[in-house]
Amino acid sequence: MRGPVRRFRALPIRSRLALLVATAVAVAVAASALACWFVVRSTLTDSLDHTLQTNRVDGGRVLAEVRAGNCTAEPPAAQNIANPFKLTIEVVDAKGGSCTLVGSQKLVVTQDDIAVADGSSPEVLHNTTAEDGVEYRVLVSPLPGPGGGAVLVARPLSEVTDPLGTLAIVLAIVAGVGALGAGAAGLWVARTGLRPVDELTGAVEHVARTEDLTVRIPVEGEDEIARLSRSFNSMTAALASSRDRQAQLIADAGHELRTPLTSLRTNIELLARSEETGRAIPAGDRRALMASVKAQMTELASLIGDLQELARPDAAGPGPLKVVALHDIARAALERARLRGPELTVAADLRPWYVRAEPAALERAVVNVLDNAVKFSPPGGTVEVALHGGELSVRDHGPGIPAEELPHVFERFWRSPSARALPGSGLGLSIVARTVQQAGGSVALHPANGGGTRAVIILPGAPEPPPEPPPGPEAEPSAVVPDEGFHQP
């Protein structure tokens, strides 16, 4: 059984559809033909029975013929009466003896015939055979009078079987033609219905062969094929956009890496030339040179870390989400911000708020927002931080962001023309947007009243976690985990 199933599954879809349609139609036609054959057989048999009962012979006349010696034990070789229906009339006594009045063949006497002859059974209809093997339909009727006996009136069953044979041949021909026509129609329907699938297959093969993601399939209608075509078009458009973003990311990363690498190469070549020529670099210049190398190394490390963060696929999702205190994370980030801008005033109003997020990623995002505020604040300026009801706002009093640049601030590697001279990779706000979105929140930058920029992070709240039980008297002190968050010299 598995062999035919496997061979069937190995056929093309259109061949399978055509074969299934042909099989279904053939089964339906065969069932209809069989039902028709049985109905016709029943009708013809009932018609023959009705004819035998309607044209029954007179029992008194039969007895007269018997007394006159016209009923012979053996059928006469030839009879003078016309017998177009090959009628056979036979008389049976109560002991099973019989003689023939009409007919050229003697009928086989059965127990049903004897039962009618001896009076134990009423009139019956049944099939019987003659001595030559021909089948007959016989009506057995009792004879009048005290002597008993029965008369058998029979007609050949060929009146039923011959039309049924002809009907069977006709039905077989019709069923065969219908099955062939159904197969041809099924193949045509399969080819017509699967033409969009062929186009989709050709498009997929073209994309696989040429990597051309601009291919689009025309969409017509609202059926499943149209939905599949729309899904393919959406998939190729998404792949093309992803490839473009990937190419842009590589180009932007290469551009951003070129500057610190060029500076590092120049500084290292100066140090190497000094060693090779024996001409010492003045101490002040050497310190400045080493500080520049260290700064470029730090910038490279930060840029590579940002690239690794952004290269993590969105499908992988963030790390394990936990209920964390956003106010505590913001307070820790504020301490770092004060270290980076000791000449600035950082004013904070942090209300308790718990969120579900990845702690390290969320802390990095808040640090990045505060780092931008410190970077663009004027000397002696003020950075205002507030956390109320899930809204964390950071406001600086710097030059602000022009309105035409606001739509681009969260793009990768995008940097304002006024900020290109400042340190940074242009990835900080992109990381912020990604982290906040993964936590189910939103982030935006707005011009602040009176100048400067106001960054707003909105995160949905989470139930406050239960307090941890105090350690027992024998509990060992927990190890201090070093801070591995975002660092900048």
C-alpha cells in the first residue's frame, strides 16, 4: 500500500489533481450506473411478473387439456400454436409428476411447485431452469378441483437479462468516456488553477538563481493563491529592505571605523619610527600621543560593542526579562552622568516605578540618554531628570536639535552635523530605541521650552516584586559583582 501512495505523492500536483478528479468522477459514475442497473432490473422483473399474473391461464381449460391427453410427459418436438414469447405451460401433480402443454423444454420441478400442487402453499413466483439450462421466470398457480395439482406458466428470463446486458455495456461506455473526460477536465482545471503557483515557483527560482529581490508577482482576486502571492511580495520586499539596511550598516560601520583606525595607525607609526630611528619623542608629545592612542582604542571598543548590540537579531529577542526598579536604574545612571560632567548641575526627581525589562540593556539605554544630555550641555549648565508615572524625562539646556533632524535621531550611525566633532559612534540612540521597544515602551526627543532638548522614555509598569527575606545568621555575604555597564573615560 505504501508503494502506490509514495508513487502517487511523487507525481506533480497537476497530475495528482487530474487523477483525483478522474477517480472521483469515475466512482460517482460507476455508483450511478450500478444503481441504474439495479433499478432497471427490478423494473423489468416486476413487469415480467405483472405480465405473468395478468395473462394467467384458465385452470379449467388446463384440466380439460390434461383429460384430453394433450399434456405429454416429454415436450413435443414441434407445436402448431404460435409462441412468440417462448411461453412454457407445465402441469405438476401433488407427487411431483409433470407434463407439458406448451413449450419445447421441460421445466425443472421444485419443492415450491410441489407445495402449491398439494395445497400447502398459495400461488408463488420464482426463478427456475429448463432441462437445457435456460432460466425462466415461472408463476405457479393451484388447479381447481379436489385432485390438487398446479399449473406452471413460465417465460424466459432473457426478457430481463438481455436488456440488462445491453444496458451494462452502454453504462460501461458512458462511465469510461465520463472518466476520461473528467481526467481531461481535471488536468485543464489543474493547469489553469495552478498557473499562479507556476508563476510563484518561477519567481522563487529566479530569486534563488539571481538573488534579484525586486521581483513581484501580479496579484488578482482574494483567494488563497492571491494571499500567497501577496505574502511572497511582502517577503521579497522585506528581504530587499533588510539587505539594503545590512549593506548600509556595513558601509556606515566601515566609515566610522576608518577614522579611529587611521588615527591609531598614524600614532603607532610615529611611535615605531621613533624606535627605529632612535630619535626620542618629547615627553609631553609622547604623553599626548599615548593619550590619543588610548582614546582611539576606547572609541573602537565602544563602537564594536554598539555594533554587537545592534547585530543581535530581533528574532532572538532580549535577554531574560525581570521586574526591575526603574528609579534605581535611573539613580545609578545619574551617578555616572555626574562623573562625566562634574561641572554640570544634575537635578533629579525620581518617583518609584517598576518595569519588566532586561536590566543591563535598560541601564545602558538610560546611560546613553543621559550621556547625550551631558555631551550637549554647555559648561555650568543644568540637566533635569524626572520620573513620574512611568515617564522618564531628561532635559538639557544645550543648542537643541533642529526640527528637520528629529526624524533621523534614532537611525543607526546618524549624527547631527553639529555633533560630528564630538566623540561617539551615532549608535547610542538607536540602541535606546531598540531596548525601549523590546520592553514594550516608546522613546522620543522634543525641543524643550526655552531651548535645549527633552528626551522622554515611557515604559509600562509592572507589579512591585516582594521584598527578599533577610539572610540567616549563617548566610555568607554575597559577592560584590563589578559594574560591567557602559563606561566612557
